[in-house]
Amino acid sequence: MKKLTKKQMITTGAIAILAIGGVSVAAINHGNSVHAQQVAKAKAHEAKVKADKKAKAEQLAKEKETAQQKQVATLLATATKNPSDASIKAVNDAIAKLTDQKEKTKDADLVKGLNNRLILIKKAQAAVKDYQAHATDANKQKAAQVAINALIDKNDATVKAQLQKLFDDSNKQAQEAAKSAQASQTASSTTGTNKNDKSKDTQTNDNPAVVDSGTNNQATSNVNSGNNTYVPNTPNTGGGSNTAPNGNSGGSASNSNSNNTSNNGGGNANNNNNNNNNGGGNVAPPATKYIAWVKDNTTGQMLFSQECSSWASASAAASSFMNSAAVTNLIFDGHDVHSGVNQA
């Protein structure tokens, strides 16, 4: 074998070193490439995880928003059918949880309409209640009907019908009370007329003289005004003279009879007869009067008083006024109202 020279050995060593170094560089470069790939893969995985997590969170938020919007829609439907303070508050609380500003604005506008309807409903309810307490007040009657007519939303048809029925019932009661008061007034006028006609019967009656058949002439004067006087005058062609004065006095009336008789014949002595009789009197007794009354015991005020000719008419007058709207309203307000009949 040929022995290598020193120069050849040096050259061969250098080549060997270069070969070994090349192998090391290649190995290093390969290791760096693998690491870079691993880092990139890790970063990609991390980015994917973050993206997936974000997408999932967005999906959950979207689902939550959708569910909240459905709840708002349900509460809006309930409040639309029957608006009230409670139902509208529930809608507002649900709207506050929405994140979509566009949906929030749209739903808030719907709530404004509900609030306006609720204001009109409350106004109509208050007006009808006020009219029920003052059914004879024409101004309150008009205000109640106007408030009812203002409920034009189709969803308010039920409450409008209910309020109209209450209004019609009160209006009917007011008309019946007015008719009753008119009947009572008419009865009062009729009673007064009958009373005046009856009082005329107690005035002075003058009876004409009565002429008896035969030879006696008799003149009679009858005055009925507390004192009743009877004076017959009889001339007689027979004998004697007879004069007989007769006085009759009672408790409240006086009745005196005087008989004068002249006789051209004989000589009869004068005969005087005086007769006093207590308890007599030819006078009609005064008519009995009855007073119908209605009194507010709470205030002490006499609400009604009417003079009648009979107990029945007085009782009817008192009952009629007790059924009037004026008394009904007082009783409704807590007053103690009583009625009765007194004999005058």
C-alpha cells in the first residue's frame, strides 16, 4: 500500500473535517425547520381555539338575544290585550335586557302607545265612577260619555263595553229618579188644589127664607161661621101674645133662637125660656193635615217637607223623595237619612 505523504494527509483531514461539518450543519438546519413547524402548528391551533371560542360565545349571545326578544314579544302581546301598570312595567324590564339597539328602539315605541291607551282607560274609569256618584249632574254625565268614546283602539273594546254598561245603568237610575220627583211634585200640586176646594166648603152659607103654608109667616136666617143664629118671626091671628127667646151656646160655637109671636086675641102672659146647653154648635170640624218629611240626621238638615190631606198621600210623598237621586247619593256618601209622617 502506498504511503500517503504528509501533504496528502493534511488534505484528506481537511476534507474529512469539511465533510463532518457539512453533516452537522445539515442536521442543525433540519432541527430548526422542525421546531419552526411545531411552533407554527401550535400557534395555528391556539388561534383556532380562540376563534372557535369566540364564535361559540357569539352564538350563545345571539341565542340569548333571540330568547330575550321572544320574551319581550310575549309580554308586549299580554300588555296590548290588557294594558296595566304591572304589564307595562314587565315589558320595560324585558326591553332593558336587550343588546340590539334597533330592537330596543322599536319596542320602546310600542310601549309608548300602550302608555297612551292606559291613560285614556284610567280617565274613562274615573269619569264613570264620578258620574255614578252624581248621576243627576249633566256635566259629569257628558264628561263620562266623552271619556268612554275616546277608547277607539280595537283592543279596548271589552273595557269600553263594560264602562258603557255602567254608564247606562246610572243614566237609567237618574231618569227614574227624575220621573219620581216629577210625580211627587204633581201629587203635591193636586193635594194643594183639593185642600183649597175643601176649605171653600167651610165658608159662610146663607139660606133663603122659608115660607110655611097656613097663616104663619116664618123668616129664617142661618149663618155658619162659628155662631149660628136662627130667628123665626110668626104673626098669629089667634089670641094672646107669646115671646120665647132661646139661646144655645157650645164650646166653640153659639146658637141662639128667638121666637116672637103676636096674638091679637086673648091675653097670654109673656113666656121667657132661656136654655143653656154646653157642647153644642153646628160647625164642621177642621180637616186633619199630615206632614211628610225626610231628614238628614248626619247634618241635621230637613231635606223634604210636604203637607198632605191624608196619611196615605203623605207616606207616598215621603217614600218617593227617599227614592230620589238626591237622597240616594247622600246615603251612598255615608249619610244617615230618615223619613216619616206627622199629623199636623
